Amino acid sequence: MGNYYQGKCFPTSLDLHREIASNCPTVSPDGAYLIQCTPSETKIVLTRKTTGLIPTTTNTDYIPQQIACDPDLQLNDGIQMAWLIVGVWVSAWCIKQIINVIRS
């Protein structure tokens, strides 16, 4: 089935976690921590290490939300778009007929 993330389907949880971990920043925005993300099958381990005189390390487990890929999603989107186009054409035809009735 796969997992959906940023417009792509990843076949395994490990592939998904690798992709998310690849977007992990290496330094915190304030520069106080060095960050490392280590993916595994079940989670991503975030390791933060302070950059001060006495470095301390903190590990945090992150389990991202797993959204199943729907192989029929594109087909469903195409069908919805087709019905939308049909609705616009029918509406335009109805408006044209109403205008013809008002003119006569």
C-alpha cells in the first residue's frame, strides 16, 4: 500500500522515515543545538546535542503520522473533475435556455 508524504508514495515505513529524516535540520534555529535524525522501521530518533561548554545529549522518539497511499486517488480526482466540467456545461446550457425564454 505505501505511505504518502509530500506528494509521493513510499513503499515502506523505513523509506518514509528516511525521507522525513533527510529533511531534518542539522542545527537548531537559535544555534544552541546540533541535531541528528536517525530513521528506523518504527520511528525517527532525534538527537539534540548542546553546543555550549558542557555538551549534553537528549534523544527524542518521533513517530510521524502515516497516511496510506490511495492508488485510486488520481482516478477519483479525474472523475470529480469530469463531473465538475459536465456541471458547468449543463449550467451554461440552462442559462442559455432561460435567456431564450425571456427574449421570446
